[in-house]
Amino acid sequence: MSFLTLKGVRKSFGPQTVVHDFDLEIARGEFVTFLGPSGCGKTTLLRMVAGFETPTAGTIAIDGRDVTHLPPNARKVGMVFQAYALFPNMTVADNVAFGLKVAGRPKSEIRTRVEEMLALIKLGHLGARYPYQLSGGQQQRVALARALAVRPQVLLLDEPLSALDAKIRLSLRQEIRDLQRKLGITAIFVTHDQEEALSVSDRIVVLNEGRAEQIGTPFDIYNHPRTRFAASFIGTLSLLEGEAAGGNRMRVEGQEIAVPAEAHPAGRPLTLALRPEALSLAPSPARTNRLEGTIEDVDFLGSVVRMRVRLGQTTLLMDNFNDPSTPPPERGAKVALHFAPGDGQILDAPLAA
Ligand code: ATP
């Protein structure tokens, strides 16, 4: 059952369409991330859910209620922005109380709720401080408490971590996720950071130029990217350009390999995406699905050894776990690589004829 539904949502600014007929169904309690490069329309989509922008076409519904044309304060959404956006002249407690005061809640209820919220973000002792007396991470937790205090149905997070330094970013993203789970609140999180998206989301929407390129779990998106864009935007990978050689075989750089199961008409150009960890050095006697190349570079990273392998015009990256008993091959060594056919992914494949 969908709790938050976007149907055919489009947004144009003058002649420029920045979100194209976008469909998405989000379940109650789900944590969904909009991931994409700058300008792909993530914030515009979020602002339409919040009510700060009106769609040019399409509808948005929350819990079965059409909210497309409702103002933000009638939607029961809470929003956290990139810049903390706290009221600088109000204490932490007054910031958290703000939405409740606007809604005219009784004083005793406001006091209890503010205490509850500050305890939830572990800042119970800082209620009397002003925002400038807090660290960036603490300010962002207050912003989160302020958004949650009015008990919204949906929590919208617009790059809430991007102004923080790396260490705080890591701990706060986990804190946000724990809190979201604890409260069971439906959340949309916007980021351009793929690692952040992979780590916190139930599902990721990969956006490119105002369109969803792919929607799926982090596991799906990482292991089975469907388009060149989704593949290259997330993680590291190598692309092998070649052509179908009948059945599930592909010819690349004069060698033949097996690729994921679908049959492609012989001669059709194919692009195979391989993650570095999908490749290993083929043991001898070599397994069947092998590619021969030359080691161009070896980067010893500790637990992992990353190797760059040249096959004709193509370079492949391969990550192997460090094996203390076997030093990695040297630059210039001829090697055979192996991968399981199911670990590769054919990109942008036209439907088989
Ligand atoms: P970023 O990560 O840089 O914030 P984004 O993916 O959130 O990018 P949006 O802010 O949604 O992207 O912007 C998408 C496109 O819409 C951009 O080309 C932007 O210039 C344009 N745009 C956004 N708001 C307006 C506006 N009010 N008027 C005109 N164009 C706009």
C-alpha cells in the first residue's frame, strides 16, 4: 500500500522542464533517497512534496489525501534543510517549540513535547542555549527535532549532512536513520553522495535530468545498475565494449566470455559493466570465463589490492582481498582474470529481437 504517491509529476520553470512525468510510490515507514548530480531535480521534487513548489502537472497524495495544491502547513510534512535554518534569536527549546506554538498547542503540551524531542536527539541539557553556541552537528539535530516536534506524517531531508565535516556526517546519518526507524516515520532524503545513499536507504531513486533512471534497493542499484548513468554514478566500475557472439556469449578485445543469461542476437554491440570486486585472478587450471591482460598498475590499499589490467584498448579495475601468503602480481605481468557471468551487468540493452 502506497502512503506517499507521486503520479505523473512534472515541473517546468518557463520553457525549461526540470522534472519529467515522475511516478513513485512510497510505503509507510519507508526511507527513500533521491540521488543524483547537481541540477537533476532532487530539490525541486522534494519542494513539491513539501508544498513550496506546485507541480506543472500530476498529483501528490499523502495517506490517500490529494495534497497537490495544499500549502506546506496543511500537509503534515516536516523538513530539514542543508543550512541549519534555525532561528538565531531563539533558544534551542524555542526553536523546537516553534511549529507547536504556531499551531496553537497548549503550553503544557508544548513543554512536554519539547523535552521529549530534546531527549530524543540527546540534547536535553542544551535547551537554553542559542544556535550560535552549538556545533554544526548539534544545530542539525535541533533542526531535526524542530521538524519532528509537530509529528509530521512525512519527514523531508534536503542534503541535511552536506555542510558538516566528514566524521560528524557519518555519525549523524546513522542517528537520523535510527530515529526514523524508531518513530516509524516515512522519509525522503536528498543527497548527491552515493555512499550516503547506499548506507541509509530502503530504496534509492537515481535521478538524471529530471527523470528516474532506476528505482531499487541499494543492493539492486549497486549490483544490477540498468543504465550507463546509474552504473557510473554509483561506485567504481569498468565498462567492456564488445558485441554479442550468440547465446549468452560476448566478444571483447578478441576474446570470448559468458555474460548474464539473456540471449542477444549475434553481432549486436553490448556494454558489460564489471565491479572491481567481481573480478579475480583466475587460478590455474584456469576457469572457463576468463580474460587475458597485462597488469598496468598495482595499488596496495591494505585489506584490498586494486589492480589496473589492460586488455587491448580497455582497462579493467580488479579488487582482490590481500592474501598475506601471496604477494600481488607485478606491473607488466601477464594475467588471466575470472568473473562469474552473473556478476556482470549488460547496460542499456535493447530488448532482444
Ligand atoms: P543541487 O544538488 O545542486 O541542489 P538539484 O538536483 O537539487 O541540484 P534542483 O535544485 O531541483 O536540482 O534544480 C533542477 C533544475 O531546476 C536546475 O536546472 C535549476 O537551475 C532549475 N531550477 C530550480 N528552481 C528554479 C526556479 N525557481 N526557477 C528556475 N529554474 C529553477
